[in-house]
Amino acid sequence: MKENVLIDKSVAFAARVIKLNQYLTKDKKEHIISKQIIRSGTSIGANIHEANYGQSKADFISKMHIALKETAETEYWLKLLKLSGYITEDMSRSLLSDCLEIKRLLIASINTAKENK
């Protein structure tokens, strides 16, 4: 059940990151950080999807850890975008809230998988 919620949230977050990338490149003419955040922000969901087809419990945990790392990277880029003035406080707060929720769900899922190993 949690994996489905996690998949849904990660796909919705990836869509928001794509829209953020469009905003950054078209309105702000920012191309460096926007490339970084689109890679890490969309990679979260891709790794979660891949984890669900893992060959073993260890493979599942490994892919979920990669998704967690991508979440941490995305969090970094969002903070940097806010501090550099490319996004507003409200945009930052909303995107970071979603990112941190996915992070918490990933940690819980990884811990559960390790306990059931």
C-alpha cells in the first residue's frame, strides 16, 4: 500500500519538477540548475518504480536508497534556487514540503523492507 502512495506522490512531484524546469528556462532563463533538478527530481520516481520490480529484497532496498539520494539532491537544488532568488519563498516551501514527504515515505519503506528481510 505504501509503495502505491509513494509511486503516486513521486510521479506528481516529477510533474511539478518538469513545470518548475519550464518556468526556470523560459521565465528566468536559468539552464544549469534547472537541468540538475529535472534529473534528480524525476529520477526519484523512476527509481521507486524500478525498485518495485527488483530481483530481490536487497535489490529493492538498493533502488529505494538511490531514490532517497536523489531526493536529498533535489532538496539541495530547491534550497539553492530559493537562496539565489530564482523561486519564491512560497514556491520553495510547497516543493520542499512535497520533497520531504517523499523522503519520509522512502525512509519508512526502506526501514520496513529491512525489518522484513
